[in-house]
Amino acid sequence: MKLEGEALTKFVREEQARERDEREREREDRQRQREREEKLAEADRLHELDLIKEKRESQERDMKLQLKMEMEKERDERAVREHSRKLELLEVEQKPNMSKFDRGMKSSTRGPKLPPFEQDKDNIDSYIRRFEQYASAQKWERSSWGTNLGALLKGRALDVYTRLPVEQAFDFDTLKKALLKRFELTEEGYRNKLYLCRPESGETCSQYGVRLESYMERWREMANTAKTYEALKDLIVRN
């Protein structure tokens, strides 16, 4: 390159500086690469920890749900046993004087052939209506309806049945009102159902009329209104 003296010295120094800069850049690049790899490794580690945590929480939820279901099942079984014991004691007390109720009980000792009430799937009002239709078709004495309905209840509905005094649990109308109130099918609820009722898809005129009549009758029952023109007029005008 025909460099001499000061020019050669300057060139050498510049080349050395350039090489130092390149080595520094390479060192910084390697450092940044290591940092990126460390961050990726840390992210993978945190993701793995999150997966382990989610799996553990899911297992804990499943265990809690299983425990809750077992506790509810045990509670229902215990409630049924306790109520059966009360029924047996009452039967022993009443045995010397056989009553119409006792005869009604004996006439239906085999119990209803209906599926149990499932609170997550069944509407309590519809279920009770179906029970009434079945009981009427089987010609059961009404005095046995409360006991037979109680044998079909589960969950919150069973709680209502077992918490009633035995004599009230025997009374179908008392039990029905208690169940409807527990599931918030109140006077106001049935009134709103009646006023907001519209024909459903595939519903015939007669079916729609039956449903309207059912809402009206349930509203009247919950309002303790007599089946007279004046009482019904007063109920409608007041609401």
C-alpha cells in the first residue's frame, strides 16, 4: 500500500481500532443472544409452572366437586332416613286407630312410578302438575299424595319436605305451596307469567289456553283468592 512513517502508523492504529470495534460488537451480539435464550428459557419455565398450577387447581376443583356431591348425597340419604323414621313413629302412634289417612297410605304402598325430581333439569311447577295428573289417574286417595311426592324429591326440594313437620308433610297442598315458595314461584312470579305469556313454537291453541289457565290458577292459589267472580275481579284489578 506504499505507506510509510506516520501514515503507516495511522493505518495500523485504525485497523486495530476497527478490529476492536468488531470484536466488541460480536461480544455484544453474543451477550444479547444469551439474554434472549435466557428469557426464552425463563418463559418456558414459567409456562410449565403455570400448566402445573392449572392442573393442580383443576384436580383440587374436581376433588371439591366430588366431595360436595358425596356430601349432598349423604345429606339426602340422611334426610330420607330421618323422615322415614318419623313416619314409622307416627304410624306406630296412629296404628290403634286406623284412619282414612292410613288406608290411603296402604292403598299406595308400592309408591309412584315416576322419575325423581331433578332440580337442575325439572321445573318444580311442571313436575307437581305431572304428579297430580298421575296420582289422579292412579286413583290414589289424596291423603297419600304428600308422602308419595316426598319419595320423589331430591336436593333443595327434599330439604323442604324433610324440614316440614310430619303432619304438614303429609298434607299435599301444604307441601306444594312450600315447594313453590322455595323455588320462588310466588304470587308475583305467576302473575308475571300470566301477563307475559305468549304462544310457543309448535304449541296449539288448546295447549296455550291450558298453560294460561294453569298460570292463572297458580296465581290465584298463591294469592289465597277464592274461586268467585268478585274475588278474581278484585285480584286482577289490584294487580
